[in-house]
Amino acid sequence: MASGFSEIVEEARLSARALLEFGENLFNPTVRLGVTGLSRAGKTVFITALVHGLLRGGRFPIFEPLAGGRIGSARLEPQPDDAVPRFDYEGHVRTLIDERRWPESTTDISELRLAVEYQRQNGADRKLTIDIVDYPGEWLLDLPLLDKSYEQWSAESLALARQEPRAQLATEWLQFIASLTPAGREDEQATLTAAKLFTDYLRACRNERFAMSLLPPGRFLMPGSLAGSPALTFAPLDVPPDGTAPDGSLWAMMRRRYEAYKSIVVRPFFRDHFSRLDRQIVLVDALAAFNAGPAALHDLEAALAGIMDCFNIGRGNLWSALFRPRIDRILFAATKADHLHRSSHDRLEAILRRMVDRAAARAAATGATIDVVALAAVRATREAEVQRGRERLPSILGTPLAGESAGGETFDGNTEIATFPGDLPTDLDALFKNGQSFRGLTATREDADYRFLRFRPPQLDRTAADGPALPHIRLDRALQFLIGDKLQ
């Protein structure tokens, strides 16, 4: 009964705030754009490039409001939410342009407000406020926990951990929890050990060698100020999904802390941030999954299905705006398209579209819009053709990061090279149904290197009066989909 009452109170709070924001939006049109993605997908780079392009008037031919000359100016405004850190746009620009380094990955939520002065298609002058909300995709994958008991979550987590390649990474943790008696007395030291071994297992799964994506609870990998707290000190136990924990037992202790995690971490994120979003882009590093093999690719597909289940999908209207905002446009973006020749971009897009097909069909039935794009928010390579014997291979030119290696050579971070990245598969049925690896489906040239190298940000031309432009691939298409209609 208490739980039901708290849910009613929570709904009332959400509705009251939605009503207030709806009224404010009538006088100051605002769109809250969520930017998320799993680890190393490029969230920070995407936001930095998007803002940089709007502030300096970037080369965005597909973004109609800018290409058509209807955007008069764009400027940054003070961060509106006092409890949320400001996205460090200026620092990230310096890192990309001056130091030619990629910014550090997102580990917490941040926000940035951008005001765009524009002319409507009917000639009237207007202003659109864009609140960009940057948050880790791992947090998004926590939202399904709200509808799961500790026992259900434990059963699902253990089932995943007993499948390869996870099983080899979970050995120490699985052996330890097998030695525990869930119905026995609560034990702080056993709980601490189980939580540490479980976290070590999640961290090993995220390593680029395995590139697993489905790794809740998300805060175990990025605990922040909650590190060491009871809310982050629990782990799955081998207990029946419909069982009842004895009072004072280890099982009851774990379940209590799991519920605390949902109350302290997951619900506030949903209430204060996720439920307020209007538009969403989900960045996906599909190439990392290709590098790691078919298991990683299928794990990514499962993670994307989980992400789709999180969204309150449906076209926003007066009623929904008053009582529960809805995300009515979601863009899935396969990042690092510059690591491939353009001849493979359509294939990369098709693979990602296949991953979200079923969810997209559900969204279409409710009036929401979902799209898929292959992009590079900052393009680190150029295209070329390289003569190899009698063949001319479509290749890319770029400067690999220091320490990257290929063909027995390790690069120093200063030398530009040409590389043939391989062709993505065209037989999607074989890829998804039969579990064949990427390497098994690419071109069969024996001397081709199918491992995707990581490149430094490009050396930019600084002679332009308004500063250097960041080259990109289809960032303008992403902008047109996400906010183009708001600037008509």
C-alpha cells in the first residue's frame, strides 16, 4: 500500500512539473535534447561538435535552417539547473582542436543551454532554447530495474553470467556466491566481497576485447560520490525468482540494498532528468562490437532493445505535455563512420537499423518517429585509394593514436597512414541469425586488416576568421532530424 501511495505522489509531482514547464514553453519555446550512449560511443565529442558548429555557423548543408540562412545567431546561456554540472564545452573544444586529443568519457550527468535566434518560414523572428542533457547510457539501462524485483534481477544476471564469453570473466564471482548461504545470517564482509567481485566482472565485460553492453547496474562502473555506500554494495544471489527472503538473512540484506539503489539512484534520475526529455539521440559504437566478435554484437542488440523499452514513446500532444512529457523523436547513431570508407556507411546504417527494427515498428504505431544514421561528429580521417598489386583499394588516411598497432607496426601518434578497413557484411540474416562474426563475412583478401584503428582528431585549418571548422560526417542530418522541425 505504501509503495502504491508513493507511486501516486511521484506521478503527481511529475504531472505538476510538466504543467509548469508546458506553460513556460508557450512563452519561451524550449526543447530538451537527451544525448546518451554506452561507454566510448562519443557523447562528449557529439555535443561539442554540435554546439561548435551552431556557434560558428558550420558546414551543415542538410540542416535546412542553417543552410537556408534562417539562423541569425546562436549563443550559450547560463546553465538553468542548479543541481546539475555544466557541460564543459570550452574545455572540450580546446582538447579537440589545440591538443588533438579526444575528451574524457562521460561519467556523470551534465547540461548545456544554447539559445538560437532564427527566422520562421513565415518571416517572423523567434528564439529557440535548446537544453542539451548529457548522461551515460549505462544509467538508461538501469531504468528497467524499477519494474524488477531483486529476485528477478538476480536470476537474469546469473543467466547472462553463465553464458560465454561472460562465464570465463565471472568465474571468481560465481565461485564465491556459490559458497554463500542466501538464507543464512546477513554478513557485511561477504556482501562487500560479493559486490567487489561482481563489479570486477562487469568491468572485465566492458573491456574492449569483449565489448559487452548489457551491464546493469550502471553506477557500479561509475559510482562517483556513492562509491562504497550500501546502495552500491550488493550483488545477485542464486535465489528463486518468486522466493521470499527470511528476515535478517544475507538474501534480505542484498534485497534491501538493491531497493535502496533504485530509490537513491534510479528513481531520481528518471524523475529529475529522463522524464523531462523531448528528443533523444542514442550513440552506438557498433564497430567496437564488430572488433570483439559475434557475442558482443548480440549483446549490443539486447542492450539496444532494453534502451528502447525505457522510452515513454509517443507523439507529444497537449494532454501528454500536461501530464507526462513524451519523447517523440529518437535517433540511433552509429558513430565513428570515419573509420570506414563511405562505401560501407550504408551497411553500417543497415546493421544498426536491423537492431532497432522491432522497437521502431512499435514506435511508429504510436506516432513517434525513429531514425538511424551513420555519422562521425568529428571526422578524423580522409578517403583515398591505395594501389596494392593490381587492385586499387578504397582506403582511409589518418593519424593513429599513439600505441595503436597494425601489421606488426606500433604507431607514435604523429604519423599519418593509409589503411584498408575492410568491407562490412551485406548478409544481415547470416550476421544476426547464424551468429557469424564480422571477420567471417568481410572481403576475403588475405592481407586485409579488419581491425578498426583509433585515430587522433584531425589537424585543422586555423586561418578562418571565425575559427577552425570541425569536419564531420552527417552531423547535419542528425541535427535536421532532432531539431529541424522546431526551427520552421
